[in-house]
Amino acid sequence: MTRVNVRIEDLETGNVPAVSVLSGQACRNPVAIPLRPGSRPWSPGGRKIVAVLPVEPARVREHKVLTNASWVVLVALAAALLAAFAVGWVPAAIAFVLYALFVVIGDARWIGAKPNERDSVMLLRVHRAFAHAVVDQYGLPTR
């Protein structure tokens, strides 16, 4: 995995090479992915860019499953914390570990972004083949 500069206009219009961002294989399945360059889990606000990028349907489903599972576990964590006085802290601790695990795995297996220049962002955790295709098409350097 690597990182690459991409113009915001190209991300929003889907004007990127037909190479999967996550696997590097030829892919013509455009998916709208909300990116918040520079945001952190503890500060989710910030500028939102809806990027249209090629991603395999299986990876999109995996991301949705992990996201939904993390929400379910977060609700279970809240319920376990409320019931901690009657049941004990073990269910709450298990739910907290599961939630953290789902968030870390989901973040590591998905696309990230950080602010770069005024009209471009740095896409993080993209496949090298996608990065090379972007550089070949637009001449924007990778880092």
C-alpha cells in the first residue's frame, strides 16, 4: 500500500484510472466514498469530499459489514456499561475490545485521506498499481 496525490475535482467526478484503489486490478465499479481529509476518530468533523473511486464490490460489502458490526457492538457496549452494576464489567470490557478491533481493522483495510494542497488530497492506503496509474495519467507525484 502507498499514497498518491489526486486532484479533488478528479475525485469528485470519478475521473481516475479504472484500476481498483484497494487491489490494483482492472475495475470499472465506481463507488462513492466519503472522505474527510485530516479528520481523526476523536474529531470527525472537517471538510467532506465524496470521491468516486473504483473498488471491488466484495471490499465494499466487507466495509459495510465492519461498519454495521461496529455500531452493533457500540450499542452493546453502552448497554453493558448501563448493566455493569448488575452484571459486572466483563461484558462491557469484551464489547469495548470488539468495538476497538472492528474500528482498527476497518480503518486499516479502507482508503484514507489527508489534506495536501489547496486543490488536491493525499489518498492513503491505496494499491501501488492505482498510484502508478494516477501518476501516469496526471503526472502528480506520490510520496
